[in-house]
Amino acid sequence: MNSPTYTALKATYCSLVLALITAAPLLAAELSTAFPKDPLPLELAPRMGRPFNDSAVFQQNMLIPVWGWTLPSADVVVTFDQQKHSTKAGADGRFQVKLDPMPADKLKSVNDAPTGHTLTVVTRAGGKEATSAFTNILIGEVWLCSGQSNMAVRFGNTAYPKNSQKDADYPALRFLDTEWTVSTPKTCGRCYSISFVFGRQLQSELLVPIGLMNAAVAGTGIDGWQYVPPGEPPIKTKYQNFIPKIEPLVGHAMRGTLWYQGEANVKDKQGYLPKMKRLIDGWRGVWGQGDFPFYFVQLASMGESPTDKPEGGDGRAGIRNAQLETLSIPNTGMAVAIDIGGRREHPKNKYDVGLRLARWALHKDYNHKDLVPSGPLYKSHQIEGHTIRVKFDHAQHGLMLAKKEGCEPPIPTPDASIPWLSIQAKDGTWHLAAGTIDGSDLIVSSKEVREPTAVRYAYTQHPIGCNLYNKDGLPASPFTTCGY
């Protein structure tokens, strides 16, 4: 049934579902292609950039740009603690100063409420003066959290350990949508689930304030998130999200970015890699902070997979492989989510996703070098007679077979077999295969193949029951040793 009425009803239903999942309506500006918008009128009272209001979090140990708008050529004085910086607004009314780097406010516990700082901005023009003050500002770690609906799912709508929401009285854990919000049992449900778990884990390890800048929109492809330099033609895409969601944050000092997107780009397959490279390079370039960390989520399982197609390659296999290859871009990391999917989109377990992203940050950015950041990632293979030996990164403590239920750690199942494992013969045909763990390596073979050439694991849309982990309890990424 493809009548106009049915199509309209279907579109309305999808919009309602996305709104319910994200627990907030999508703003009209986020769904419009009519950018740029007309600028707001200027007045003497300073209109600050989005990151600067009460209860903000500033990044520790970095220069902190502070910007806003007032009347053209107005004199501006910005005061923060003992720092005082003066400048003059430009012809467009925009002003900016940079605060000197400052150490983090240390916490005694995650429930600590440190005394906040005050940011004061005074503007003067034509013999008149206006003052704005912003209070309860903390200094700690700041992260940007972006993508589409799986990132935008709110904390109260997902599975998490008992009492997680009830115990969410964390005065120094804050999140930014259009204004900063302090985490409490009543407010934490407004935060993105993944970013909340990520921030909570960082804070418990670092004992410093955490600021999470939430900027995701359901149902959007990667093209609308791309930065387009001035003078270049805009990318033709249905939704423009960089301008309303990212541009107002550009320049705010931060540690790095979390990204969960790709559902709208499944058909791109290997074409998703250059789009990711453009996205990462573009954001890093416009931010002007060098190659800041960019950690992303590999798409989880969804739907179902054919059981009579050992070569795989269907559905999300291609884009997952492109995401795996995105790790070739410097200072990136990938959280594998192949073990927590479901038949429908939006797997409820965002808890493990947040923890897995936090492992990357703790390992690479906060000197927790003993913490293994990822599950096994395909590294290399070698043919040994009628078998193929596969080697992995992040398997230094060994491989294991395990079963995962909900938010609990996976339980070892040493006597299990490995599903969704296949091997290619010299004639190009694919066959289901058996796998044997040899310490940190996987030995793959099939009685039907005497001269093997390649291996694939979980290389399909929804590999139900995939059970290959490292002994740190993290799942192996799907992989193919012979390209797409």
C-alpha cells in the first residue's frame, strides 16, 4: 500500500516515534534547510554564546575563549576570578577574549558540590553601561556528544543498573542543550543516556566536574553535520544540523567528541569512511584545538540476518567495516556494540555503550594505561595449512567466549561454539567455519576447505549470539580479512 494518504500517515508516525524516543520534540530550526538565519538584533546588554550561562563547565588547563555580541565598537570587560580581559566589539557586534588556563575544581566525591565561579561581562557604549553575571561555573572536563537518535535517547528511557536515576545527585555533572543543567534525580532524565553514563564514569575516576554538550538530532545523515568552509558550496542534504547544533558551540574549549551516527547512512557502506574523515577533519579544523579525541560507536545489530549466506555482507556489515577503518584517522576510538542490539532500532542498553566510550577516554586522555580501551579489533591474519590464524589488537590478556545479558558483565562460556564465522576457499566460495581460541589468537577452519584465503566474523546485519570477547569483557568487532 503506497497511497499518498498512507505515505503521509507513515511519515507522521515516524516523526512521533522519534520524538518519543528522544523525549523531546525536534526543533523546527533543526529540520529546516533555510540557513543561515537572520541575525538577532544587537543591543548593549551582552548576548553570550551558548556555552556561557549559569552552571557552565569550563575546560581545565586550556585557553578558554569567551564570546558574545553587543553593540558594534562597544568596549567589553570580562572578569573571571582574578582574571580581567578587555576588548572591543567588532563591526558585527561580536567580541571575544580568552581566559588563561586554570586547574580543575577538585571533588572529594561525585556528590561533592564545590563553590562555583562567576563570569562577569561589562559592556560600554555611548556613555551607557550594561552588566551580565553568570554564576556557579565550574572548571573540569568538557565533551561534545553528537549524532542521531541513538545518541539522542534520554537517560530515563533506557536500561541501566537499579537506582541509577534515583542516585543521580551529582552537583558537578552538568549537561548543555540550550542552557546548562545540573544533574539531580529529577533532571538527569533530560540528559542523553550515553553521554550521562560516559560523564558519570569519567567523574567517578577523575573526581573533577564534567560538562557534556549535547547536540544530536534523530533521523539525520552525516552530510548535514559537515562543516562547510566559507565560500564553498553547501552540501545537498535534507537536514542542516551543523549550523543550529554545532556552530553555536564551536570554539568552546573541550577535551573531545563522542559520535553515534550511521543508521541513516547504511547504504553508503565503504563510502561512509571518507564522510567520517571529512566530518572529523572539518570539526577539528574549525575548532582550532588540533586533533582532539574523536570517539564513536560502531552500529549495533538490528533486524535479522540470513542463515544460508556464509559470505555475509548484507545490511550493516559494510558500514560497520567502514567504521572499523575510521580508526586509521589519528586520535580516534570505536566502541563496539555488536553484542547489545535487537530486532528493532534503538537498543535499550546504552549503559554499556557509555562505559565503552569512557574506556577510550580514560585510556588515551587520562593516563589509565592499564585499562584496555576496546574489545578485539582485527589486526592481521596468516594462512597455516588448511587453517587461518587471526590476530587482534586489544587482546593482550587473551580471548574468550561469553554470553551477555542486559547491563551485566558477560559470563564466560568456554564450551560454546562461535557463530557467524566463515571461511573462504581458493575458488572464492564461502563456508561456515569453526573457531578455536589460542591465547590471543583465533584459529579458523572448515572441513570443507583445504586451501583457505579469507575469514569473516559477524559480518552481517544482525549476528544474533555473537560471543567473541577479550578477557576484559569487551566484544570483538565484526571483521572481514578480504575487504568489502
